[in-house]
Amino acid sequence: MRSTPPRAVPRRAAGALAAAGLLAAGPLALSAPARAAGPVMGFGGPAVTALRPYPASGGPQRTSVAITVDNPSRDEESGRFEGAYTVTFDLSGIAGVADAAFSAEGGTRSGPGAGGDDDAESGTRGGADCEITGATGVCHGSGLSPGTNPLPALRVSAAEGSEDGASGAIRVTGASDGASFTPFTTRIQVGGPDLVMERAPLKQELRPGMTQPFSLAFANHGTRAADGVVLTLRYTRGIEFTERYANCVYSEDDAGRGVPVWTTARCSVEGEYEAGAAYELAEPLILRATQRAYRDTLVYRIDEAGPAEHGAEGTGARSAPGARGRILTLKEAPAARSARDTPAMRSADLDPGDNQQEADFRTANTADFVAYGDEAAGRPGSTVGVGIGFRNEGPAWIGGLRSGEPVATVDFTVPEGASVTAWPGACRGVTADGRDRERQAGAPRYVCDTATAVREDADFALRFDLRIDQAVTGASGTVEVRNARQRGRLLPFDPDRANNTAALVLNAAGTGSSGGPGDTDGTGDTDGTDSTGGTGSATSGSAGGSSTTASPTGGSPASGSTGSAGATARASGTGGVLASTGTGALPAAGAAAVALLAGAVLRATARRRAAR
């Protein structure tokens, strides 16, 4: 049998809620690592998979069980495992409970459930060749990239004659001459609760301060009752619920984008939620558009209480219990809305999509992005530091969470007679007409993208180091905050276009070629070194906004949202400036700073003596 190397799972920069996690549908179990010579591979997959009972007529419904081989290395270049491997599925534990077959992309299908229209579906694809013989499935592959490597999906369906509530386990093991594998077990069960969220009737065109009732309802289309439920409400910065409940836990996170704009409320509600019944909030929640609303999103989800709902938590979230007060409760809906009148469907417990609904809101509001420049002076051959950027003076926060694109771009044209030696990681050098440029240092123009969200109080601060090649009195560069796309430069949310542009002026008339802003010691050098040195310091940042420090390697991204006042940066040996991290290296850095200061004092003293 031919073995083909599996492809690594593509890493996509998904827009908005995909990157936000979309509130995961079920538990994901990962096998624990073990010590061994050579790499130790693990397996990933669902802890439990629920199946529809075998029907009285027609074919059984299949569900994919996606098993992955996980290479723990994080080194994209050298972490790939090149050896051959074998993965074995022990299916004896599900005999009489479920039938299994590999998806069409991965190899041979077998078992009583191999036929049917469902075979046309494309399951998770992998590069291994798989087949099932009797109660054993075997996959042969070669090469495992760092991270997650998918195997062909195992398609399972309830076995004929199986009873509601029957369950069993599939044990997954691996073998290779050059690596070891930690075994993994996933359980299969027949029947169970199947919670399906209904779409709430919501007005989506809003005004700041506007409120509306949020009447949430869901149904259990499964075969057994759910023992308690967890309601998850996830909403962006511009909307909020007017009341917080004692049985909810609230958290804020940035969905991995560095901008804390999401709030998540996870509300646990006790009780038995029977199969065939529908439920709704005992009292509607009140949803409000805040004064900072513009384009906002609400995600609402229902899960059975227990391990299943833990996958929905966002990364990097800061959680706090709800305020003392009322308990959020549910009640059974009127018979007219009962799931008993709705045909059973394949839903969330088998397909995560039915547990969750979403709503997008458009609020009639604006934001004011105000560009700012700087002034500096220096002699030819010296290097000066400048701070440019823009502030969002509100009232709205702006986010591109659906598209995943930057909210805006700062377009900086370098003044005549100067060249850039260090720049923020959020920026890239381009030609004068905006085309890509291979050499980043000394570009005539730099474009700097924001994150996918800019809060209403953000300061998108950018620090550049410029070498004065030629003293040009009043040399002026342009700082423009514009649309991230070259076409249509106007910001659609910002009606005040007059303040979207500012100037960066070098050696303004009256300052001469020495002294003045950016020249602290009268030598035309801001830090006592010449333009080739890499020991100077630069500062960039503001309270309540963002700070971005210069780096010739483009290693310091700008968040466009949060930061700290006076964020100090240190220069690298190549003349670039790197952000201070606040790690345990600070004592050594402090000693180095003292030494540098002492050296600068000695040099200044020597110059004064020589001048006498």
C-alpha cells in the first residue's frame, strides 16, 4: 500500500469570530506526553461522540470522529518528523454499539455502515492510507509536521440492534522506529441530549443608548434529558446587557488579537431539560447599544452542563463571578414552540452548528481618528527619535472582527534629507508610489497597519529613528491615517477628514542644525552616539492607548488598543529599537543602562574640557 506524507493543517488568519473561537462545540481530549528517546507524539480528538439511534427505516446517520497525530515540536523548520509511522484503531470496544469506516479520501471503507448517501461527504482529510479489517483499523503514513496532523476521518454510525444509551470505546495507538506515541481513547455513545438554539428576534440597526429585549429559546431534539445547561453569551465592546446575574461568570479577552474587546458571560442553570421539549428565559434580558457602539456582534450558545462546555472559553480571558443579585432562570416554552412538533434533526451534539446563533449590529455612530506628527532637529550624521501616530477620540470603537483586516493604516512619508534606521514591527517600507520594497531601511515611505480593532480610547503610537543625512531647514514629512486599502483612502466611520493628516518637521526654521527637539546634548545626537551606534534608548507610548517601538526587523507589532505610559525601548546592535519586556533580565539591563549613562557623562565632560 502506498504511503503519502500528510499535509500540515493550514494556519488561516480567519476573520472575526472564527479567530475568536466561535465557542467550541464539544470536549477535545489530548493524550498526555510520555518520556521516550526521540520525539513523543500524541493523539487528539473528541472525548465523547454521540450518535443518533439506529432508525426504524432508512440508513443510519453518520458522524465524523476526527483523530489527529500531534507533533509537539514548535520549530517549523527543523521540527518535522520524517519517518514512517503506523496508527492502529482498536474497534473491538464498539462491537454491537457502532459501525465504523474511514472517509473516502483516506482509504478503504468497511463495516455495515459503509454504504449510503453520506459517503459523498468529505470528512477530515489526511495524508495517511487507512483501511479496516475486522475490528482493527490501520493507517500508514510518513512524515509529521510540527503541530496537528489530521488522519482520515473515522465515520461512525449506530449499529443495527444497538440500544439507546449503549456505549463503547475506541483505543488509538501508534508505532514508529524513530518516535513513540502515547495511546488515546475516545468514547462512542448512542443517543443523548441534543440541544438546538433558536434564532432570537433582534433589531440590528441601532442608535447609541438604544435598548431591546433579548428573548432566548432552545429545544432538546435528542433522546434523553440534559442534566443542567450552560448558556454562553459572547458580545463585543459596543453592546452590553443591562444586568449581571449571580449564576453567571463574566470574562474579557482579546480573542488572540491583543485588543480586549470581547466579553463572555457563562451562565449555569440547573434542572432537567427533557427530550422533545423547548425552553426559554423566564424573563427576557435587556440588550443595550453603548455610546461607543459601531459594528458589533453577539454570539449565544447552549450546552449541556459538564465537560462539554469547557471548550468554549476564550484564551487569555480574565474571569470574575457575576454581581450579587438575581439568578438567571429558564422555563418550558408553550406547547406551540415545543420541539415535540419539530422533526428530529442532526444537531449540535452531533454537529456543533445547531447549538449556536449569531447576530451582527450596525449602530449609527462615528469615530474621530486624529493624526499627529512631531518635530526634531539634528546635525548631519546624527540620529533623532520621533513619535508619530494617531489617537481615536471616539466616541465609537472600531473593529474589523468579521473580515480580520486592519482597521486603518498610518502612511508616513519621510522628510527630505533624512533616512529611517529603525522602525516599528507593524510597519513596512515601500517605494514612494507605495509598491513593495525589498530593502526596508532607508525607505522613502512606511505604511503601518493597526490591529483588527481600535478602542475608543486608543493611541496608536509609532517610534521611528531617523538619521540626518543632510540639514534641510524645515524639511517636512506627512503622517496620514487612512483606510487600510490603497483604494478608497477615506475612513468610512470618520467624518472629520481635516485632522487625518499631520506633519513631521525636521530642523524647523529658527532651530538651526543643532539643539532643539530631539537633540539633547548639543551634538546633533539624541543619545550621545552617532548614527551607527546601537546603544541609545527611545520611548514611545501613552496611557490608555497603544505603544509601538522601533525595530529594523519588524518584530514589534502595534496593537492599536492598549499600552502603557512611557513604555521604554532599548536599541539592538543593528541600530533598531526593541521593546522592554519586563522580564527577569531587568537588573542586568539596569546595570547596563548605568554603565551607558556613566560613559555618556565622561564623554560630555571630555568635550567640555576640550572646548576650554
